Amino acid sequence: MTESNIDINSLKINEEKQKEEENKDNNKNKSKKELKKLQKQQYKQQKKEEKKNNKVNKVINEGVPEINEEKINFSEPKTDREAYQVEVKHVREIYDRIALHFDSTRYKAWPIVENFLGQVKVGSIGVDVGCGNGKYLGINKDSHLIGSDICNNFASICNEKHYESLVADNLYLPYKTDSFDYAISIAVIHHFSTFERRTEALREIIRVLKSGATLLITSWAMTQKWKGKNYEYQDVMVPWLFQNQFDMTKKQHQPQQQQQQQQQQQQQQQQQQQQDENQKENNNENEEGDKIIEKSGSQYEVYHRYYHLFEDGEFEKMVSQIPECEMIENNLDHDNYYCFIKKK
């Protein structure tokens, strides 16, 4: 072997050693970066656990929870009386308070509901249980849809729009058995705080339907990926940021001309409010949990609404308790379960 060949081999060996050293350094740097990333993830997880453990879960007024954050975990009411108190305080009273504000943000029909209403027979009579501001009552002009809601102010808003609506409790509907050709109940059943009350609410709607009639019922789902939410509990409180300009008590004492001016102002503000404070389902975040907060130069009162988020199989379990009906379809759309249930 010549001297030049030895030199070339030596150079190759040196180059290989140098590459090995460089690879070791790169791997070491890579390991350091991965370690730092892992440490950051562990730190975030630790802070998240600490935040969860520090949540206050005090229960006052015989089972009504004290709200400190956007979403909290609390035990299901032990008695029907406690459940009733939760629903009065965190559903009925709040929606009565925010009814006008709610009306200014709820005007677009959900396509699934709109399609269902568009397919009912001409001349048929249906019922919308928990009709809210009545946005579905005028969808199909060839069918008559009667509305009912537990909140007096919602019934008043519907009547002002020349829709037929009355104040009624979903658990005790004021209709005769076998009265309606179809029914809808949109985003209502999740406001009942126990399985028994949710089942009875469903049973009562089935009671007033004719044999062979169909009910379309929906609820919020535990899975909220579409809205970018990640609820850890099934029973949560969701805040509504309320502006005093939508106070129904003030509206009732205003002259008609002032009411018209206020309605025009409300319409002008709808687009901004939809994008900012009440986008999608008004799942606004209020980290401080204060009763009054300020955003974008405006003050808001924070009201927390009770929701039971449905898991897969819950509607089937409820239907199994009611022999008079059967499940036709149960599916998930935009983080909402929608079910078609037929009365036998």
C-alpha cells in the first residue's frame, strides 16, 4: 500500500469520526429540545391540574351551586326539589332576564330543523316545546306550529311576532293526549338537571303526539370540537354576557316610538354582537367569574346557564324507558345530538 493510499484512508477515517461527533452533538441538542418541550408540556399539565383542583364547588340554597368559573362540576341534585331549584335559578330566571338579548342573536334556522319542518304535511298541526323567541314557528306557512316556553318573556316576544305561543312547563304540557301531527324540541332537554326529569320531559312530549307522529329533539353534546370547547364534565354552567339595553322591564315601560328606535339599534348591533360576545351558542369565556365585566369598552352582566351535556347513548337510554315510542335516528351535527323519535 502506498503512502498516498494511507493518507486517503486516514482522511476518510477522520471524516467518519468527525461526522459521528457531529451526529452525537446533534442528537444531544435534539434531546435537549425534546426534554425542554416535554418539561413545558408537563408544566402546563401541572398548572391545569392545579386550576382544576382549586375550583370552588360550594352548594348554596339547597343544591344550587355557587358559580366561579365558566364550567364547573357539581353533583346531580339528590331530590326533585333541588333539581327544580337549579332549573329555576339557572335556566328559567336567566332566560326571562336575557330574552330580548337572546332574540337579537337567534334568527337563523338550523338546516336540519328547517328541512324537517319543510317536509311535514300540508295542514298538519305541530308543537314546538321550548320555542324560545319563535324562530321556527313561521318556517312552514302550510302547517300550523304552536309554541310553548317556560319563560314568560319568550312567549311575549313570540306573540309580538304574531305567532301562537303560551307559557308552559315541558313536564306538564297543557295539551290533550294524541293532539299533534309532529313536534320539535330544540336545545331544551339539556336544561333539565336529572335523568329522571329529562326522561319525563321526553315522555310528556310523546304523550301529546298522535300515533305515528315524529318528534325531532336536540341537545348539546359532550363533544364540542366544532366550537373549539373542551368540556370536562357533563353538568356545566355556560355564561351569557348581558347588556342592559336589552332589559325587558325597561322595554315594557317605553313608548312605542322609543321601542321602534331601540329595535333599529339592536338590528344594527347584531352583526358585531354575533362576532364578538355571542358567537355560535354564546359560549363566552369569563375567567374571573365576576358578575359584571367589561369588554371592548362595554359593561356586561354575567349570567350562568345550566346545561347537561349528552353523551353517546343517553337518548337511547331515555327512549328505552318510554314504551310508547321508538328511536328512528340519532346522530351528531355541529356538536349537537339530533334525534328523530316516533310514537308507536
